[in-house]
Amino acid sequence: MKKLLFIFLIALVFQMPSMAQEAQYEKPTWLFGVAAGANFNFYRGTTQRLNSGLTVPAAFKDGDGIGLFAAPLVEYHFPNSVWGIMLQSGYDSRQGDWDQVTSPCNCPMDLSSDLSYITVEPSLRIAPFKNGFYLYGGPRLAFNLDKSFTYEKGINPAYPEQTADPAVNEDFGDVENTIISMQVGAGFDIPLSSNKQKTQFVLSPFVAFHPYFGQNPRATESWNITTIRAGATLKFGMGRKSVIEEAEVVRPSIAFTVDSPMNLQGERIISETFPLSNYIYMDKGSTAIPNRYVLLEKDQVKNFKEDQVEVNNTTNLSGRAKREMAVYYNVLNILGDRMGKNPDATITLVGSTETGKEDGKTMAGSVKTYLVEVFGINASRIAVEGRTEPKIPSKKPGGTLELDLLREEDRRVSVESNSPALLMEFQSGPNAPLKPVSLKGIQEAPAESYVTFKAEGAKEAFTTWKLELTDEKGNVKNYGPYTEEEVSIPGKTILGSSTKGDFKVKMIGTASDGEIVTKESKINVVLWAPSELEEGMRFSILYQFDDAKAIAMYEKYLTEVVAPKIPKNGKVIIHGHTDAIGETGSNQILSLARANDVKKILENALLKSNRKDVQFEVQGFGEDTAKSPFGNKLPEERSYNRTVVIDLLPANSAS
């Protein structure tokens, strides 16, 4: 059996590359070959009168043995059908040994048989699933070839001085010369040859069952045989050359366009309202505040100002992301500063960890200790609580994707409060973010400065498509693969250290049938650089994991805080994002749903003020790491990536 399994695995290795070949020959209708295997024979019934001259003192009952099966074969497969017929005819051994019995004189007796036949086995076969698996069954016609046996009688162990009788080697008497029985089985055809070859070889492991009825070897007594056969066939046949009328493949038309902005220099100063998360994420196995959070000494508190947070406290971040994460990592200092300025404000710190409520309470206690000892907050203003999971967990019931990352996000201390001085406008409850931090700085290259590639019709025509950009020196850069019809790439990503350059662009699409479709274009890319003054405002709102409906929580904030700040005849750019957990396609849909919800709320707010002067631009970037506001390594980064970013630009930006 081990050898047969080894042959089966080797056959699969040969089969795999052949499946990818283009079909040129049909599967053979006629197949010829050989079958070989082992008969596992099981003797039942009794035999005692072995022939006319020998009747043993006690009847032999159960026995078993393994015999050889070897036969040439021929198969015919009906064209375009699951049906076929097959014929095997060859050597069929039913040899075996009976279990030892004891004679009345307490002497051990052994009996073995070399019974064998020439077998003829016609079968009807069916491949029910139209693949390599098949079932077969039919009659078995067997002609006796050997009916010899060996009988040995030992000595009574009580009389070791006795001499054993010599072994008897004779033929069974009353043996049926012809037996008619039945057999059923199953097998699996494994192609060993490419269907580009006319002569095709097939290996077929099989197993068959030959039941006892009809298999009484003798016309006397009740001895019968049940057999299980396991083996493999090696077959070959000549395939007929395929005649394929190639249907004309009508592919959806692809309109490939490239938009590379001129990127005229224009500095944009952004006054940003940055949402401050009310979560402090804790490291696994620790109840202490992680060292990535900024912790002050007591004498540094008087000089702390939340709108002047230093950016040199973070690493591996740049530009806007670096500054914003620096703000977040000062969340405990901002909270302490605000509580000091608002002596009536109270908070509850809820520590959550899968290791138990006591560890969660200890986590919350470490945050309380910092606020009390460093910022001098009265301990009675801070309550602590421990839980095994947060009140609003990231890990949803029934979720299966990347559970380790979600558990990491649920290992946290949540800051809960009912004090308006601490919370974002119009927010309340255990999930309410803290009051945003106002930032002012120079924005890096805005999203509208990116090079945009549009492949209209790609979703219908391709499984994926990619981009190949070649610069003037012949250097090639590859981007993708993509499934959406529009992608934007920052100019700096394309240009590297250059400020401008000409590129040949090739769009390479892969259709569902494997055909490659290409479209070509040329672009001139200019790096965005600041120069002229342009002022704008930015707001961000955050979501829970895999949630687009949380926008209802922000409706009043967007309506009464953000909408009134939109400049007359201005432009609103809305970008939706997600973290990198889950499927790329689902995240793309989720990010766009979040962005469109924000747009709808802002539009409704403007209509109530009889305003129709605003231009909207909405995009969903999903988990695209090139456009994600933050990284995805840490739980706080993933949390801040579940966001919609809203830029409010003045009239001169709307063109």
C-alpha cells in the first residue's frame, strides 16, 4: 500500500504541469494497459474433508492471506459521456492460511491453500463527477488454475518424544473448475502525459470488493472467500486531434487614461482638527504604560502645551503622520493637562485584557497612578475598572480574520467621561473620543497632486491589472496588481529623488481566461512643491473595526461644527481609509461607504442653509498602504487608519 501511495503522489507531480497545457488532443476513447495489485483474501465457513483420501480430525474455519493479481486490460470510454466499459483478464491468486486448530488428540494442525484462477472481469464504469474519479462493477468469471494445499499435523506437547507426521501436499477435491461471482470498485485516473501529446498515458489507483457469494471454491462443504483488491493500472491510448471552433471572444472595451497634474507650486497651510482617541493600548504580558507613550516628569508639567507637542518623540514616521502620532502618544499628558484646567471633570479608566479582570484593573491603575503622581489630579476624580474585553470590542462575535491583531486592539485602557470639557463635541458614552487637538502646519503633497491611472472597464474585463513605468534611462518600475478601475500614485513614489521625468506607461491586464491585454501611454510627472500660500482646514473622524454606520455618532458634529466652516464656493475633499485587516476588496468598499456617508451629511447640512456652491471630491482608498495615513503595525496605527479625512479648501482651490 505504501508503494501504491508513492506511485500516486509521483503521478500527481507529473500531472500538475500537464493541466496547464493548451489542449490539442482529446482524451483517448480506447485505452490499453496492465493492472496489478494485491488480493486481501478472507476465508470463512468450514473445510475438513480435503479430498477423497484425506479427512482431518477437526474442521478448519477462519483464515486469510494475500495473493497477487495481474492482468492486461482494455477500456472504452463513450465520447462526451460519463459512461464506459472495461475488461480485465489475468492471474488471480486467492491463496491464504487457516487459523491453527487443535485435533481431538491435542495436536496442532495447520492448513494453507495455493488456490488461484484465470479471471475474466468485464465491467461497466461511470465517472459521476466528470473528472478522474470513477466507479465500476460487473461479473467475475474465474477458471481454476491451482487447487493445491499443504496440511501439517504436529505432536501433542505432552508427548515431545513423538514424531510429527510429514506435511501433506495434495490438491483439494471437489473443486469447482468455473466460478461466477461479482465485483465492484472505484478508481481515479491520473494523466501522466500532456494533452498536447497524441499518445497519452494514465495511471489509475483502484480498490475493488469481491463479496463471498458465488465464491465457494468447492462443490462440497461451506468454505467461501471474500476479497478486497487494491492496486493500480497503467494505461495508454491515442488521442484524436481536437477540432476546436474558436468562438470569437468579445471582451469589454478598456479605456486607459493617465492624469499627471502639472503640480504648479502651491503651498497649503492646513489648520487641522485632529481627533484624539480615548484608548491607551497596552503590551501583551504587561500592565505598565508602554514606553512609546510620552511620559513627563513632574517638573515638566507646567511647560506642557498640547498644541506644541514635539515630533521627535516618535520614530519611523514622517511628515503629517509623524506629527499626529506624536500628538496621540501624548494623550495621557493632554488628558492630565485638561483635567488640571477643569477641576470638575471626572473620568473612569476601564482596563481590558484577555488575562482577566484583575489584570485589566491593574492596567487602568497604572494610568491613574501617572495622572495622580505627575499631574497632581485628585485620586477621587478617577475611577478604575477591570474587564476581560472592552465594552465595544474590535473582535466581533463569529469573526475569523486576523484574530491576534484584533485581540491586541482589545488589550487597552479606555478613558470614559461625561465631562464635556474632555470630550469631542456632541459625543458621549464609552466610545466617545476625547476633544480634538488643533494643529497648524504645512501639508505634504495633497492627494490631488498624485498621478491617476484609470482603466475603465477593468473590473469586467480583468481579474487583475498592473502598471509598468519605464523612465528615459530604461529603468522599469512595477505597480500593482489592482482590481479597482482607478488608482492614484504619489509623484514622489514614481520620481524617487528626481523632481520631474518622462515615462512610458504600459497597462497590463489579465483576463479570466489567462489572456494578457496591454495598453500604452506616456506621461510627464512633476513633483509637487510648496510655494504660494493657500489656507485650508482639515477634520478627521474615527470608526470602530469593520463599521461604516458609526457615522451616525458624528452626524451632529459634522452638521454643526464642520459644515459651517466650509468656505463659500469652496471645495471639500473627502478620503475614506481602513486598516489592513480583512480582504482588500471589502476594505475598498468599506472606505468608500464611510466617505460617501460623510459627504451625504455635509450636503444635507449645506442644503438646510440654502447652499449649493460647494464642490465635493470623494474617494475610498481602502487599505492602500501608499495612501494610508499611518502604518498598520501597532494597534493605535490601525485604529487611526479607520478614518475619513475631510479637507475644506477655499474658492481658489475649487478649479
